[in-house]
Amino acid sequence: MKHKLLKDVSKKKTSGSNGILIEKSTRSKSKAKLKGAFSLVELNNDTFESIGPHMLKRYQRKDLSGRSKESDTVLQQDTVVNGKQNGGQETVHEGNPKSCEHEYGSYCLWSTEHREVMKDAIVKRLKDQLFIARAHYPSIAKIKQRERFTRELKQSIQEHERMLSDTITDADLPTVFAKKLEKMEHTIERAKSCEVGCSNVERKLRQLLDITEDEAYFHTRQSAILYHLGVQTMPKTHHCLNMRLTLEYFKSRSIRTDQQNRQKLESPAFQHYVIFSRNVLAVSTTINSTVLNCQDSGSIVFHLFTDAQNFYAMKHWFERNSYSEATVHVTNIEDHLKLPKHAEMQQLLPSEEFRVTIRNYSEPSLRQMKTEYISVFGHSHFLLPDLLPGLNRVVVLDDDLIVQKDLSSLWNLNMDGKVIGAVQFCGVKLGQLRSYISEHSFNSDACVWLSGLNVIELEKWRDLHVTSLYDQSLQKLQKESLPSKRLKTLPVSMLAFQDLIYPLEDSWVLSGLGHDYGISKDHIEKAATLHYNGVMKPWLDLGIHNYKSYWRKYMTTGEMFMRECNIH
């Protein structure tokens, strides 16, 4: 029955007219080699949707003509999209094994770090005996005058199956396991002495091996799916907090007015921070860390943009909690998205994250791969000139960022006429994303830039019509499928600021705390800000344990609704 379930999981689904394969019968996805480059790049959102390599030898993909075919994969999100190189020629899959992280995303890193050492040496030996006995049984059963031994062999197999059905480690074994292990050993010796066809035994062993590989893959994939559900779903404790705050907002009779802060909100004399968020706990921690490490909290104004669903919870939270002398203004961005000129941006999209997998063909081994996480502006960020019409310089923070040092010097930064100040990441170059870029003129050697902490000159932005150029690029993607369209927002967002980026020093932001286990304590303590980009966020149970203390240091404590919702 278990093997039947595996086949159901791995079955091939038909492709739609747009060429999207929703699910495939093999984990092997082809790669697109870039023209003039020595690396392979695949772009993903870190949402798990793939089939494993153990199925490759058993389930071959076929095209409509019935011929065995490899998929031409250029870019991926939740699904796999067929594509072509810039030159128009379909790329050929080279059949090289993929790295675990490329296949399962950050689940592979997490499972490696949390792998338990199993004390199951005896259990493994019992399972080996069971496989050998099963392989010999069909051949023994066909031999005449061996009926008694056939019954003994069958009985030994059944006893092993019952003993191993609820056993994981050696400690789970019953006290009689030693006798049954010795009995099976003698039974196998007798089976090997019988004259049976070796080819039949070999065929049965191969069948058992295939079933075991399928079961191992099934459980790995099941674990990966559960992991990704865990990192992509709001914890029920956070959902409880949102519901309690929203309910209390409407029960409260307090008079709410922003008139006293209106002058601050529109005055360029103050330091204005902008955050787009749907997570009240995360954004409050970011704000708290910024205020606690600043020199003059009275000069700070936070413009917090959220959606209608979270607006009332956010509003009530920041009415209940004050952050020294800083001002926090919460805005429902959906009120602005109803305007016709913003029809393309119909929902709040904070910074988006993409997983980029690069294979370096200059390495001796073609299996050498690395995976990086890139965070970029979402659609909502391109509304900033309209959302804040009276301001010029603002600093944009992501809600998964923690501030450890005073940021006031960013307002004295000479940006040489550039629009955006950002930390550049040269682990990925624009040329390596060529397959996803429809534009023809761009600097292939330019490094990608990251969101997290960005300095924005809004007046320069308006003068150069950056939002209009971004909208035009989005319009070109209208005919794209949804996964392709979502993935291509990465280069669209990158190229919107081409030649308009002022590179910030690397010391301003330390990225990777949401996916990289190898960041040293010394580097963390020296950084001005910590960016938990990746899917293992610090407020999740699946976050990287060694980095959580830096985030929890600034988390609000003593809040009644947090206690009621079991947030510790």
C-alpha cells in the first residue's frame, strides 16, 4: 500500500497550453547554460515543488510524440516553466546530479543541522536480514519437497515484520530480538544453500531496493513539504495576536487622532524611516531596535505601511506601546492601491526574496553549486513617491532587519545624485540572470543590490520617473504566466535602478541570518544591522537558533496579548 502511495505522489500531470508543467514524474530538471558565461543560474522562490532523483530511473518523461525527453528549465517558482536561452535554442539538460539545497531549498540545511544520531545498528541488521529473506522466498517457494522450509522462512519473515513495525531505534526492540536474529541468520544460511536461480534473487533484491529508495524519497519529500509549510505559514500564536489586537481596537473607545503628529509626518527636518509589513511582532522589533540604538529618538518618524487585514491590529499595537519619543504612523496602503494608475499593484508586497542557485563550470567538479538568497523591492516600494509626497530622503527598512548601531549618519550621506543607496552583493552578477532579463542594454558585470536597509532620494526618483519605467516593464510581462511573471520581477526591480545605485559599505548590513548557518559571532556583533533574509525567520520555531538571541533582545516583553497568545 505504501508503494502505491508513492506512485500517486510521483505521477505525471499534463502540461497546460502555456507550457507549465505543474508536476513531473522525475526530479531531473534541465538547466540553462548562459551564453558567454561559465555558470548555470536557476532562480526560485523558496517554495517547495519538485520530484526526486530516485524516481529518474523508473519514471521517464515523454513528450507528446512518445519520445523520452528532458525538460528545458530556465526559471522556477512553485512550478517549473519551460523556456529558451537568449539565442532561441532550447538548452539540453546535462543530467548532472543537483545539490541537496538546490532540490529542497533551505530544508536541506535545516535537516542537516538538526539531524539526530540514531542508535539503530541492530535494527539495520534486522532489516538487512528481512530484505535477504524476502529476496529468497519466491524462489524457495517454487522448489518441490521444500514446503516445510518454505513455511519456516515465511514465519521468520512475518516475525521480523511484526518486530520492526513499531521499531525505530535499538531501545525499541523486544527482549527476544537476539533469539530471532540468530534464528533468521540460520534460516538465511539454509536458503542460500538451496539451488535457486541467482537471477531471480537478484531481480527481487533490485525490486526491494527500488521500493526502499522510493520510500526514502517519499519521507524526505514529505518532511520537506512540512518544513516549507512551517516557514511559510504564519504561526497560530501570531494569528492569535492579530485577532486579539483587532478585536480590542474596535472595543476601545479611545479618541484617535494624528493631528498632533501631522507636522512631524510631513517635515523633512526629521529622520523618516519606511517599513512595509504584515507582521506586527516583526515590525515592532525592528522599530524597537532602531529606537534603542539611536542618539535622538525624538527626531525619528516611522511610516509603517500595511494591508487592510492587518491595519487595525497594527494601529492598536502602536497605540498601546510607545517607543521612547519616536513617532510611528500606521497607514493602510490599500487605500492608495485603489487609484487607477496603481492597478498593476493590487496588494501589499513587502520585499520579495528569491533563491538563486549557481553552478560554477570553472570548478573541477560540475557538482559544485552554491545557493544565495536575494531580497529586492516589492511592488509597494515603487509607490513611495506618491505615498510620501512631501519628503525627500527616507531610509527603507525590511521587517526582518535588526538595528544594532545608530543610523543617523545615513542622513548626511552624499549619494552623488543617485536615487538609492544599497549594499551590493557580488556573489551574483546581472549577467548571470541574463535568461530572465528581457532588456538588451545592461551591465552584465554589475553586482545585484539587496533590500533590507536602503537610502532613498525621493525627489530624484520623481525627476527620473523611476516608477513609470517600472510600470512599463511590468506591462511587458502581462502575457507571462504567473510563476514566470513573479520570477521576472527580480530583474525588473533590479534594472529599474540601473546606474542609479549608490553602493553602501558592507558594514551597514550583514545578510544571511535567515539561511546561512556559518556566520561568525564576531561578524554579527560588528555589523550595524542584521538582515534575516531567507526563510528561517527568527520569530519562527524553525529559525536558526544561534541567531535568535540577537532578535529576541529587542522583542517587546510584558505585553498582555502576547502572554494570552502564548508568545514567549
